Amino acid sequence: MYKSNLPQVESRMRAASFAGLEAAAAVYENAVKDELRGGYTSGDFVTGQSVSAVAHSEPEMDSDGAFILVGTSLLHNLYWELGHQNLFTRRFERVEKWVPTFYRTREQQLAAFQRVYLRFMGGGAGGFGSRAASLRSPR
Amino acid sequence: MANTGSWGGVEQLIRQRLLTFVSSTGGGTLAQRLGSTSSGSGADGKLFLDQAPDNVTGFWAVLRIITAPPNGADGRLMIKGTAELMIHGKPRAVASTVKGMATLVSEAWLEWSHTEVGGHLSAMDATPSPGLVPYTADPADRELVTYRMLLDFRCTPQFLLKYAA
């Protein structure tokens, strides 16, 4: 009797997408933390609060596909990213960390997603698929 | 007249569109709503490119292109870019006026396209992101009102298209 494996394949692909998104988010999250480590100005007021407040959501699905959110609950980070009238310096201050880092790491994010996705789908650690998308590929 | 012969030209085209657009229901252009400076780059409307002067007052806006992958698409000739528009006002009582300007920008960006010999620029989505910035706590000055929008566009600029086979 024929039995379709489509539900299992779909389930596996969804799980692979979620795992890939987690990997891509980790790339961006680490890069943002690295950027925030030195603070926004002189570095004299760095407490680590901004770095420790970088977080990501669970992967989700909507009508456009799977996605994951990386962000922070700290409004200070938003103010520095988008700019604000600073009460201490008395002028408009803006130091972007998040958006430039997102665009700068897009290739690494994509590579991480592809690498994990392929492994999840059975590409295998030593197979072509696992190496083709890796930035560390010796090819 | 600005054209797509350079990135500066692309920015000017977007700037001119936003400053001079008139809503079908009237209400004044963005240039009229923002006001202007007596001289300098804000003389035709206080929509500055990249950075505003430190001494700017009243309403003002800042436009810049935040991403435009240099490798392009469509045979590497078309660029899918995003411009960022920040509309500012002070004090907080002018928030509704700032939101009105953001609405006007959404209208101006709807289905706009610029075509020229050897170049093209089309507006895509206008996304409030996050819209009105929630300045609710120190050290931000809570009297500053900021509305942020992301303006997606597609551009086949002269400076790339001239290399088309």
C-alpha cells in the first residue's frame, strides 16, 4: 500500500528551517554583541547591560515563511541606533550598531543557515552540501 | 535636473520627490510643512541628506540610503535599495504634525517612478520602522519627536546601465 512521506518531509523541512534560523540569528547576535562591547562613545560608561540584553526569539512561521527576531528590550539601544537628543551632551547623538552589523553579516548569516539546513536534511557532515555553503570551506 | 548618473543624483531624485509631492487632498508639500533655511542645503526644504546641521530648529528631516547592494540584480544592473527617512520635530506637542508628514511621504512613495534615458528609479514599499520612536525615558530628551520610515526602491541607474551589453 502506498503511503506518502510528504508530511514527514514537510515536518523535517520546517524543523531544518527553524534550526537554520537559529544558526543565522546566532551569527548576527554574536556580531552585535561584539559591536556593543565597547559602548557607544568613549567606552567609559560600559556596564555590559547592552550586551547582555541582546536576545533572539523562537523561530516562527507566518504567511511569508519562517522567521526569527533578534533584538533587545533596552530602549537605550533603540535611542542610540535611531538617534536621540542627549541630555548630557546637549546635542543629537546617533551611533548605529545593529543595522550596519546586520547588513555586514548577511553572507555569514546565509552561510550558517544553509550549512545547518543541509545537515538537518541529511546532507551529512562530510558531504558536499555541508561544505558548499560554509565560509570555512577549503575550496 | 538630477538623474541616476550617480548615487548623489539618486538621492536628489528621492529628495525632490518627497519635498514637492502634493497630496490629492491638498495640505501643502513636505517642503512647506518642514519649512526652509535662509540659505544652504535646507533652502528648498529642511530635508537634509545624511546629517542635519547641529543648530536646526522646528521641523526637519534626514534622508540617506542605508543599503544598496553593489552587486545588484537583474544582470547586476538593477539595485534593490532602502532609503531611511527620519522626520524630526520639537516639542512633543507637534507629534501629530510629524505623523501628518509621514502620511504625506507614504502617499508620495506610492507607485512613484522616475524614468529617463538610460536610467530608472521606482518606489516600492514605505514602511514605518518603528514609526514614532518611543522616547519615554532618560537620557533621551522626551520632547524630541522622531518618525522613522524605510523607503524601499528599485533602481537601474545610468552609471550601471551604460555597461549593459
